Amino acid sequence: MKTELILQQIQQRFPILTEQERRVNSLISHIDKTDPLRECYKAVMTNQVKYCERSPEAGDSLDITAEIAVKFLDNFKILHEFMSVQPLQKPVGDIYKLRTRYKDDKRMSLEVLKETIEVGTRKANAQLELTHEQLDDAKDRINSDEMISQIGKELAEEQLDHLMWDITLLAMQNPQFDETIVITKDYDPDWLVCEINRRASDIARVTRRGYGNFVITGQKVLDVLEQASGYKSLGEELSDALIQPVGEINGIKAYLYKNANDMILNGYCGKNNTDAGMCYSPYIPVMTTGPVIDPLTFQPLLIFMTQYGIAVDTDSAGYYNGAKVVFE
């Protein structure tokens, strides 16, 4: 009896991992165990590895989808700043969201609501051309870490583009988005800061959660913001990332979105993963049917897809705000 107890204690401290668990841990070994995002990585990559195991018909191309998926997630971290990210373990699952509810004219409460969502599949525009010699072995085409990183980055940025548009559509439901900010040569940059602060305050008024804590904009608008007295730059050189943090405006984090139109896009996203207007639920980040022949060019291609779910409700639009910007 004592021996069994000792064995149980040893197994609890040093659990025996399955081959699948070892594979997942190996793929996410670059993520520190204390990193709050590690659990998200683990859940998504477990789905990815299971997909690879149950889809042998796709051939050798599946062996590289897991590696591409890790690079996809690496380039996707920024999304946690703008919305809730709750991975699904099955094609249909539950997500949770924090919402303010009014009981009467004088009382309000915070409630954690559950919503069941279903994943959908989106075909990616990014694809990989193969030679006929490589058709039987896609690994010959993707033969370097650099190529895997590039494909993962392209897939992630394409998905980020879609989600940024979803956020913009929510923000456009706010009446303040119809207000156009006209910037002339004599425009005072501090007025732009006032516009951002006003919309951040409106988010707090509508959601009763918090002051808007981020703003996303394009390069032309950022050039104006950098001249404002309330703007504090991070002082770092810009990278080639699609979206990246660049500074702060009175406690509001500023992000440069390279594909942004001339606009400002305010939002609120709390520290609790349920405290956001929109929820993105990744399921399998990178899928492929294996090499196929383009019917127009007869060129072998590796086509990619992604599976995920999106949850929005009638309160979601209140978490985002913004305005169009016109330069004269």
C-alpha cells in the first residue's frame, strides 16, 4: 500500500506523457511555461496534432502543417490585445463573456454569460506552388525554417486582416464613427488626441467596463499623433509585422496597422479573457487537403485552410469606436 502511494506521488510530480503530448510540448517549447499564452498555444496545437494524426490522406504535407501552425500563432499574439481568444476543443463548443446587466434604474451587475458557437472553415489566399517533381513530397518544397516561418506569417496576417475588418464593422455601428476628422496643414495634433480620448470615454459609458485602452491606426494618422504632446513613443524601430505597438496616449496603447485606411479605431479589452466585445475561437489553425492541380495552369499547389469560430452579440459594438480621417 505504501509502495502504491509512493508511485502515485511520483506520477503526479513526473507525469508520463503520451506521444501526442510530447509532440505538442516540443512544438511550443519556445513559449515559457510562465507565459499566460502557453495554455492557448497548448490547446490549439493539441487540436492541430490530432488533425495531423487523423488525416493521413493529405500525405507528407501534413507533417509540416503543425510547424506552420506554430508560426501562425507566433504572429497572432497581438490579437489578444483587441479581443477575447478562447480555443475550442471540438467543432462545437462553449465560450464565456463578461457583460454588464441592469436590474433596474439603480442597480447593475456583472454576469459571465455562456454562448455555444460552431466553427467554420475559411480557405486562405496564401498558397504554395510545387514542381511536378515535388508533388509526391511537399517537404522538398518547404525545406527550411525560413520558408515555414514565411508561410505561417502570411496565413496569420491574412487572418488578422479579416478580424480587423470584423472589428471595424462593429465600430462603424457607433454613431461617432460617422463623424469625420478633417486634418489640414494647420491642424493641431493635440485635437486628435482629444478625439481619441472622447471615444475612449464613450466606450466606458456604454459598456460600464472600462475606459477604451487601445487605438489602432495607419501610418498617415500615426505621423500626426507623433507630433501631439500627449503621445509617448515606444522608441523602437518598426518591424515588418502587420500590426505592432508603437506608443501610448494618456494610458491608451497605440498600434500601427499597416493595412489600415485613414481612420482611428478605439477599443476596450480587459485583462480577463472574457472581458472583451468580440471572441475569436481558433480550432485548427492550418489545414490542407494535400497537393492539388490548378485547373487553369496545371501547376501543383498546396492550398491552406483554417477553422475557427467568432462570437459577437448585441453588446459587442459598444466595445469598439472610431472615426474616419480625411487629409486636406
